Amino acid sequence: MSGERCCIIRRSYYPAETHLRRNAETLAAAGYEVDVICLRGPGEPAREVVDGVRVYRLPLRTRRAGLPLYVMDYGGFFALAAATVGWLHLRHPYAVVEADSMPDALAFAGLVPRLAGARLILYLFESMPELWAQKQGVPMTHWSVRLLRWQERVSCAVADAIICCHEMARNVLVQHGVPEQKVTAVLNVPDERMFHRALRAHERRGHELRLVQHGTITENYGIQVVLEAIRLLGPQHRVHFDIVGQGEYRPVLEALARRLGVEEQVEFHGFVTRERLMELLARADIGVVPMLFEYQSPNKMFEFVALGVPVIASDRRTFRQHFSDDEVLYFRTGDAGDLARAIAWAIAHPRGMEERAGRAWERYQEYRWQVMKERYLGVYDLLVRQAGRGMS
């Protein structure tokens, strides 16, 4: 790959977004010259080099306060990202440009390099039509879902290759008419340099159970179900719940915790440093993954499993594709009573949970990044060869 230039466009923060950093550093280690176009957080410079990756930050931040601001935020990022990648490509042409959803239409931000000879990858982190239909409770024939499917179709058409996060998402894309050979499933697993089992070395104290959930705080992550389950468990079960991350749903959850009378058992940490995140995850007795909808990437589950943390998760097909009942303790999706039952079982059977975690970790060896990165790099390498750019 020596000297081949590529660019990743993502409406996120770098290096804070761990999966974006994992991908960029993987490309750099493989010999690519990597640029990242992303959002600019407080105190961050507009341009810098982070571990060999050139970062171009746009003067925008995420805001989650209703549809009008969503449209403005995404539209503003699209326009600035398209202008930036076009300008950078004219100065030093890219071999490959990667656009990371959401939205799917961000692929068109790479249209100028694409027309000028670069290859374009669309990396789909969510199946937007299916996720929207489930979240809104509307059929797939609803006009809003059809609009999202049209966006998905035209975005995939402009791209040379599609990467998605699991096989179920790949199958859906193929059913939607995307050529099968164009789509590669690369599981969104963590970077083993950060997430490894050696970090976890603790013993549960008495009968207290420490739960943890991390990531963007949104309704579809199902944290509200965990709060209700803690209430149902009552004072006879000692449970502490660490919530790590930030999002528009946090005030709702804080109010819910007070209303349920469990605020003393729940701690909202907000955004934390990478070191603090790893400390909170590694000391947990249980990682809880209560996502409400299908087609969501199971990346949080992978992170817990990589650390050796036992997992309680909602019973979703996406999750069961990767881990069985012997490896993860499942509960009925959205059912706080069934989650309370699972937590009570975990409190009473700590060895059983650790045995599940061990079996899950063994299974995870099939999915880890050292395996998945070969698929990821394979997409880039194939596109470079197709472009006739030769690799030494």
C-alpha cells in the first residue's frame, strides 16, 4: 500500500470515537496515508496529526434537539465535508474515500474524488430503513421508510463498495437489491490494544452487583428498562449501575431514576477519558446490553466480551447470531421484569456468569479485530488494484 492516500469522513470526534480511530490506525499501519474529516470538539485544533493520522476537524458539534436541528447539523457537516475532501483531493489525490453513516447519503460527500478517479466506500453502521420502522412503529411500506430505502439505494449505487457491521445487515442490503459481491460484513469489534481480558482482575464484594452500560445515551439503547428492573429488584438486592456516556436522553433517565426511587443506585458519569472508561468497564460484574431494536450493531457486547465481562443482553437475533445462551444471559427485549429475573440469577450465581463469560471469550476469538481487519483491509486493497494504482 506504500504511499496510497485515503480519507475517512465521519460525523464524529477523533480520536475520541474508538472505532473510527481503530480503522484509521489499521490503515496507517498497513501503509496507507490516512486523513480523517470529522467534527471539532471543545479545545481541539482544526488540524493535527494523531499517531500518524492527519485529522481535519470541521467547526461543528453534535446537537440532538429535534428534527430541524438534526437536518441543519447533518446538512452543514455534509457541505463542509464535501468541500474539504474535494479540496484535499485536488491537492493530493486519494486512492480511496470512505464515508461512514449516518446518514447513508454522506456517500455523496465523496462524489468529487469519486468522479476524479478515487474509489468510494460507504460504511453503513446501521440499517436505517429497518431501524426507523421499528422505532416509529410503522410498516416497511410507510412513506418515510420508502424514502429511507431510496436514500440507501442511491447511496449504495454511487459507492464502489459497501461495508456493514454484521451478516444480518448484509442480507438486508442484498434483499434491497445491492449486488452481493459489493457488500462486505466487518464486525464492529473493539481494538484489542484497548480491550483485552488482562485488564479485568477483581472479585465481587459480597452480594452487590455492579452493572455498567456505555455509549451514546438514546432511548433505543433501552437504559430505561434497566432502571425499572432495579426498582423491581427492591432493596434486598444490592445493585449499582454505572452509565457512561452522554446524549439527549440523559435528562429523561435522570428524572426516571428519581421517580423510581433508584437514584442512589445509579451513577451518570458523562463522557470520560479512555483510561477512566476502561477502569469502569473492567471493574464491572455485568455488562448490560438492553438494546430495543433489531439491526443495531452488537459492538457494546463485543467490548464486554473482549474484556471478559459477563453479559446480560436483550434477546435479539443480531446478538444470537454471535453468542448462544451458554455464552450470554438473555432476557426478553424491553421486559423489565425478565431483566430483573436475570439480574437476580446473576447475583445468586456469580460462577455461572463467569463461566458464560469464558465461553463467550472463546467464541469471540472468531470475531476479534485481528480477524476482521483482514476483511476491512481487503476491501481497500481490492479497490486500489481495480483503480490500477499498483501496490508494492
